[in-house]
Amino acid sequence: MDTLYTFLIVDDEPVIREGMRDHIPWEDLGFRFLAACGNGNEALEALGKTPADVVMTDICMPFMDGLALARHIREQFPATKIILLTGYDEFDYAHQALKLGVHDYLLKPITPSSLREMLRSLREKLDEERKRFKDEQFLRKQLEESLPLLKERILNRLLSPEPDSSDIEAHIRFLNLPIPVTGVQYSVSVIETITNGSTESAVMNHLSVVSAVREILQPTTFWIDFRNVRNQSVLLFWGTNTKGLYRETLWAAELLERRLSSYINGTVHIGIGNPVPALVQVHQSYKEAMEALQLSILQGHRRVLPYREIMGNNYLEKSSVPHWGREIRKALILGEEKNLLQTLERMKEYFRSSVHRVEEYHLSVTFTLAYLLQSAEELQIPILNFFSEGSNPFLEVQDCRTLEEMEAWFLRFSDKIAQYLRSQQEDFSLQKVREAELFIQEHYPDPDLNIGQLCKELSISTSYFSVIFKKHTGKTFLEYLTEKRMEKAKELLRTTHLKTYEVAEKVGYQDPHYFSLLFRKTVGLTPTAYRSEGSHASME
């Protein structure tokens, strides 16, 4: 069976309680035998540890009779079914117990068949009740879940650009929302909590906001909370006086920001829209609140930002934005990492300290990225290799919500370009070193061979060659040339009978005396001694 109901027997006669325990196929009948107790006190103690679905108790018992036990069970474990065991002369007590809510009773002596029948009937009753309880829970849960969603859906329609006022007003009345449809001003605040590495859901953040709002708002303040399609917390305030509504909204936002910041591991940003005179204009206040919120998150230092403070007289003074892309491109090509970091820092601080609409910021960042992409193409940099398939760098940079995120994105992007340029330079320098080694191998006998002649052959400057040659070989040009000449000289001394001056000429030295000095300095022996030592080694 799917469900086994727990069963506890209370009787002061061991024969009865143990007989029931041992001779009834409990699990076949849908029950799990929990315990057999000798009196009411023992039963309450057992129930305290493990509540039972069913308790069968005798009426007449020492210490605590069955009726007293039934009363305690009804008070402490109201869901438990109680069945009384009674003799004929105790029938009046049983009748009284039924009035107290006892489920059923059995007359002593009990036969196995009557007990099994009662258990089957009880099992059916418990199954019905459990099914009914689950159905009620399901319906209640559906209702609880659907009402908030329906309310949020209607409230979000207020935020759309062209709401149907009559339709929304009808839904507000139907859902019994406390929003007046006429005679008041409306103002929208949008709240977003940005946690530091936390996995808290938007729902939990919204509940934190609502809890804080209910703690701090004055009883005279009229408001309603809900979530928008971005899972941000939205507060809709209303009041009869524009100035008073703005003051109350600003006060609530500042207090709310301080309260939430005290226990949220992150930052709280709140954008406040201007009051509007009609329900159908709420979307305008919401649009203003969203723009203020985006600017608050972007700049970071103004956590509560009313729209009217960034608009001034509803006009923004246009200013020329520095050409960040040109500066970044120059730093990348020259490999000036310090200048790159300084440029990105200036770019971030410019937008943090200047009054710009969010759209202007996005336009400037997009222009900077477009210039960098064009510059990369001109430099023949395979820029598409820097991004995953299907990604869009313009969308990625637009998704940066804070100046720090924007700076980090451009830094990662610039680093990819810098790494590519360095690898190209590295490949070029390595190629030139390999060409130089081959040229030296072929021309070391030439006594006039020098670094100028080599660099002319490679078409690079002597200063650049000196740096890359030392980097890749660990030696200067002269050290490398001398090493190659000495290796060839040792080979000739071991394998030929050429005289010392002839060996010197073969490896590029016209002065035999200078060759001998250099050979002794390099090898540790004179050419003659080296040849002699080699001869002895071969004879042995």
C-alpha cells in the first residue's frame, strides 16, 4: 500500500494490547504499529515523541483513564483519530466520549474480525480525508499563487506606454487593490539590489524590500509593491498633493536604502519618477524612475536618484565626449599598458562625474567600441576570433550596467588585442633570430662579418636585433659568432692536420695570434695543447 497510517494502542491489560500487536496483519490493512502503552501517561509520552494517526484506548485505566487521555489528545494532537475500547457497563462513558470528538468505539471482548473490519473502514476514512486535504491544499496553493501573479500582471500593465484605463480600473476594483483611480497624484520608485557574489533570487530580494518598506513607511503613506518584468521591485505611491507626494517618496527611498544596505551584502539603488496626475500616466513616472535607476547603477555613487535631479530644467547640456577609442588604440599599438589603464580609468571617471543621460553614455561606449573594431580590422587583427560564435560585442558592452563592469569589459577586450599583437611581434622576432642563426652558420668564415652586415641582410635595425637576439639565444651577436667559430676550430683541430694559422683563416680570423688568445680564453687551452690532448685521447 502507498501509505501506512501509524497506530497506537493503550490498554492496562497486557494480554489485550500484546495480542492486538502480535496477531493483526497491520501492514496488510494499511497501518504501521507504533506502540503498545499500559496507561494514558505512557501514551502521551509516546505521542510526544512520535504523533500517531490513530490511538485506540481503553476507558478504565489507572493513573489516567481513556476519557482524560482523549481530552489531552484532542487538545495536543487534533488530527489524531481516537477509538475507544469499552465494556457494556461503560457504554455511558463511551457515549460521552463520542461527544468529545472520539471517532469510534469497539465493545469488549474484541474479535479479530471486528477489529479488522473497523481498521478497513478507518483506512478508507483516512484515505478520503487525506485526499480531501491534499485537494484543498492544492486549490489553496493555486489560489495563493495565481492571485499575486494576476495582481502583478495588472499592475505591470500600468507601466506599459498605452494602458487601457477603463480595463485597468475594472481589474483594480475586481482584485480589491487599494489604488484610487481618480483624485490623486501617482509616483513610481524602482528598486534594485545588487549583491556581491550572492545567489539570492530576485524574489527574495523583493521580499526584503517589501519587508523593509512595511517597517519604515508611515501609516498615512499610501503605496503598493510589485515586481516588474525585469524582477525589480516597484513601489507605486499616491497622494493628493504633488509636493507632499514627492517629499514622502524621497524620504521613503532614502530611509529604505539605508535599511536595506545594513543587511544586504551589496548595494541598493533606487530611481524615483516625477509625480503624474492620472493613472494612465503612471507609465511616464515609471520610465523616468527606470532612467534614474540605470544612471544610479552606472555611476554607483548616488544610490537614491530622483529623475528631476538629473534633468534639471528638463534639458541636458550637450558636451563633447573625448575620443577614448583613439587613445586606447594608440596605447595598444605602442604596448603602453600603463597608458591603457589610465585611459580606461579616465573614461570611467568622466562618466561618473558628468551629467549625461544613459542613452548618451551608451552612444559614447558604442562609438568607442566601433572605432576599436575598425582599427583592429585596419591592423589585420582577426577580431572575430576574440568572441564566441554568435556573440555580439556591442550587446555585451551595452549589458555592462556599472562603470566598473564597462572598464573591466574594455580591459579584457584590449588585453586580447594586446596579446595578439605581442604574439605577432614574438613570431616576427623569432623568425628573424632563426634567419640570423642560419646566416651566421653560412658566413662565419668571413672575417668581415659584423652585426651591421647581418642586420642589413635581415632588414631590421641593429638595436632591435640586439634585443631580440639576446632574448631568444641568451647571447650577444659577438658571443654567438665567437662560439660558432670556436666550435668549428675545435672540429678542425681534431680532424685535420691544418696548421694553427690555417685553422684561424678557415673560421674567420686573419690574425693567428689573436685567434690563439681567443681560443685559449674560450676553451681553456691553446690550439696546440687542445690538438695534443685530443691525439692522446684517441690513442688511449
